[in-house]
Amino acid sequence: MSKLFSLIPDQIRDKLPLTEDKKQLLQQQTISQNIPGTILRDFQALLEFLQPNGVEVSSTYH
């Protein structure tokens, strides 16, 4: 989570204080295909629409 947070530009990150209690709340969240809401299924449907043959991913940045 901290790596993801570090990708946010400084000028935006400074306006989004992530306190310890907020970090704990995020870590306690259950995330699945149905919780919270249908966002993961909706995003998957969008990806399938845009890339019917899948999206190629890599563990390295190019």
C-alpha cells in the first residue's frame, strides 16, 4: 500500500493526509469481486471490451 501511495505526485499527496487510523481502516477492508460493490467486475468488463484478447502484463516496467 505504501508503494502505491508513493506513486501519487507530491502536490496531490500533500492534500490527501493518510493518517494511521485511515491506513488501518483500509487494511481491514475486505476486497473481492462483490465487495465493495461491483467495481472489480465493472472494471473487468471494461477491460474485456477494450481488449477482447486480454491485456499483456509484465513484472517489470518498460
